[in-house]
Amino acid sequence: MTNSSVESPSKPKDMEQIVSLCKRRGFLFQSSEIYGGLQGFWDYGPLGVELKRNVKEAWWQDMVRGHDDVNTLPGAPSPYAMEGLDCTIIMHPQVWKCSGHYDLFHDFMVDCRESKKRYRHDQLNGRWVEAKDKKIFVTAPAGDDEQAHFEKQALKFFNLRSKHADSLSWDGDSTCLTEIDGFDQVLGPDAKTLGTLTEPREFNLMFKTVVGALSGEEGTSFLRPETAQGIFVNFKNVLDSTRHRLPLGIAQIGKSFRNEITPRNFTFRSREFEQMEIEFFCHPNDSQAWYQFWRDRRMRWYQDLGISSDNLILREHDKDELSHYSIGTADIEYAFPFMAEGEFGELEGIAHRGDFDLRSHMEGKLDEKSCPLEVQLGDDGKPKWKGSGKDLNYRDDLTNEKYTPHVIEPSAGVDRSTLAFLCEAYNEDEAPDDKGKMQTRTVMRLHPRIAPIKAAVFPLVKKDGMPELAKRVYLDLKKSFHVFYDEKGAVGRRYRRQDEAGTPYCITVDGQSLDDNTVTLRDRDTLEQIRVKIEECESVIREKMNG
Ligand code: GAP
């Protein structure tokens, strides 16, 4: 047994290197790349699709299929049931009116008349700067290297060289554009002249489509912006068909679509993405306890799959941040490498939605507290949007109590989780090459459960019966796992390629294998090589995946 691993130096991760590895090794490609790409749309390559599938399968197994519904889980108020659903992407348009998305699911945007670019109003920051007796407000997209952008813009505007940057007089700190009234003195991030930004305008984020041959409003429907509503409108169907008592969680994984104004940061903010959502229906009196339970449970899930607790936070929303439906929300956030130092990006929201959704789908009116009356009521003073009129209340068979359940919603993004797992896994350390010389290697330390390839099988050399035996080992393991066979090039090079793909094990068939039916099993992280019997390979890999 050898152990030649070297601790990876903890240096900040470089997003450009991660993006480049994702393309080079086939995790992620830009959609429609040969036509120049389409902003906000991404394709998963051969390694990416396996990784993403494994993330979804881990979630489904841990939250739904493998859920223990007979015992009380630690921290839970009682046992509970879990079921799954798979609903359509296009639903009755009334769903989106009653959910509030039709009226309230918008961002404010500003357009630049000069550069023709569009920005989210709340994502532009700016700073006052004075030179040559003139004071202007220079802007940059939040999160970028703002000050460098401000300075570049200001120097260009005042026609100064960078060596004269000292003559710029800055006033105040970086401020969001939402704090500024009137844009006459504002220089857009990509503009050369002042006052080219339009006043902020509402922009609904739902993609419209036309159903059937009907034209105009009649045929207009929407691609779902969340999977949640499919669960709410099927609540009674699931309850009646399964005969569960509450509490009951209903889970769904599927595509959602949002016409984001400024998609960015790789897959973090996309226009087409996948969600893994649970709507958890419970008695109103227990809802706070369940909210706590789900916050803690979901936080642990990411940690169990390898995200370091140093890079994760659970952040409770301030009152003014809450969505129109929410009584309380906490976000699980990850320290993505593209965030500024000390900042985190949302992976999942756990929301206490009260009875908002079920009541809206019954009565067709929105909650007065969370939605302005003028939005809810028509000119005649009556609720503008009709609900289904169906009784979506719950009657407890044992107690005979009838109530509108409260809902706790853990809502996770598949693509954001996958991106977080990729960022967390990316590491550079040192490992010996074929001649035993230490070399820098890139290694994706993905948890074995989500690693795209579980093991790679190599013959040490391409002769003496080694390829034949290696192929037999490979085909045997393939019945249980996604495994990879490689006989090309030096074995050290083959190890490196698997390290980059995140493969936890490499199995090498050598001369000894032909005599005693053993192989070497090399561990990606520790670089340990142990000899195991061929028939034990499967159980060793399985143990590692479950461990
Ligand atoms: N049903 C509640 C809901 O949809 P959300 O916070 O808007 O809540 C839940 O979305 C999760 O979906 C987010 O935490 C994020 O992981 C993912 N998500 C939302 N918008 C996204 C986007 N434009 N691109 C990628 N993932 C997104």
C-alpha cells in the first residue's frame, strides 16, 4: 500500500479555470454554441449529464423514495409521508393568475438607448465622481470589479488618461441605482454619454407561449416559472389517491423557465433551469416546527454530499425581502467563487408559505397582506381572478377537524446545486507522475455518490492478456455503475484524466492480476493504491458511495 497524497494548498478557486474545465472535459457547454450561443441557456455534456442526474437521484432517494415514513426523524415533530409527482410545464393560465405570478412576478429593468443593453434596475451600482468641474454618476453591474469599471468609465467620459486617475474626485460609496432619482447625470455601464438609461419598467419574467391554434389572449399560456404550482393544484388528487393523513410532503423535479433580464455567472442565473421542490402540507399549529425541521434537514443534505460547512450559510430573509406569499423564508447559500469576498449565492429557499397557495386556488383571491388590493380586485370591486372553486381543505379522518393546511416549501435549484458541487470539488494539488516526480494535478473531489464515473478500468499495458481481463472487469462493473475503460497512453496520464473527471477509483489490471485475480485500486483523493480481489471491487466501490 502506498500513500503519496499531498495536502492541497488552500488558495482561492478561480471561476475561469472551473468554467474552462467544464467545457474541456464535457461537463457544460454553451447552448447553440456553433451559432454564437444563446444567453442564459446551457447544455450538459457527457460528464455533466451524469453528475446532474446523480444530484437529482440523490435528492429523490434521500427525500422521497428512501424516506422513512414510520419513524420520527431527528428534529421532526412526528412521522410524515412523502410522495412524488411529475406535472406538465404548461398549465391552465388561471394557475398563474391565482398564484400571483401573472401580476407580481416581475423585475424592474432599465434600457440603455445608446448601447441597446438591458439591465436589472436593482443590479446596477454606481458612484458619484467629479472632474473638470462636472459631477456624474458612473455605473457598473453589481458584483463585477465595480471600482475598476467605475474608474474606466469616468476616465473615458472626462477624456483623461489612467495616469491622471488621481484627478477624479469620488463622492460617497458604491450605491444601488434604485437609490437615485432621475438619470440625467447617470452614465450607463456601457455608454459614452449621460442620461441614456430609461426610467425603470416592469418586466414579467414568465415566458409566453401559444397553445393550439387560438390567437391572442385566448391561446396565451406560460412556461412554468416554478414546479411548485403543479403540486398545489394536484394536492387533492395525491391525497385522495394515496389516502395519506397529513403531514404529507409532495416532491417534484423538473424544468422551470424565467426570462431573466441579466442571466449570468455561468449556470447560476439561467433562463431554463431545473428545480427540486417539496411542498410540505401540515397543520397550521405545527408549521413553525416543520419550518425549523426542513431548514436543518436541507442544510445537512448539502454537507453530507461534500459541501464544506465553511462555504455554506443559512440566511433568514428580512421582512422586506419576503416574496408575496411568504410568512418566513431562509436561504441556503454557497460561497461561489464568482461572489465577492464574504458574499454567498442562493442554492435553495425554504419558505413558510402559510395557506396562501391552497386558498388562492380555491377562492381566486390573493392574500390582502401580501398583495395590493388594486391588483386583486377588478373595477367592480370583486376578485379579478376566479379560483377553481374546488374545496382544497383537508379533513382529518381521526379528529374530524377540517382546515386549510399550511405549507413549508424547500425549493432547490438542480443547476445551482450542481454548480456548487463542481466549484467545491475543484482542487489543485500535487501527485507523482509515471516517473515518481511530483506534478501539479487538477482533481475534482466530487462525492462518490454524485461522481459521473464511479471507476475507470485500465490494463497496465496493451498486451499479455491484460486488456482482455480488464475488459471483463469493466463489463462486469458496468452492470452496477457507470464505469469507463481506457487503455491509451501512460497509466499516469490516464489517472490524471480521471482525476479531472472526478472518478473516485481507478482499477488497474497488471501482470499479477493474471496470476492471482487481484487488481490495484487507486483512491482519487488519498492516492492510496491497494490490491483487491476482482470480485471485491464492486462492494468496495459501493461502500465508498454510501460512506
Ligand atoms: N417555488 C419557489 C421558488 O421557485 P425561488 O427562490 O424563486 O423559489 C427556487 O427558486 C430555487 O430555484 C432557487 O433557490 C435557485 O436554486 C433556483 N433558481 C431560481 N431561479 C433560477 C435561475 N434563473 N437560474 C437557475 N436557478 C434558479
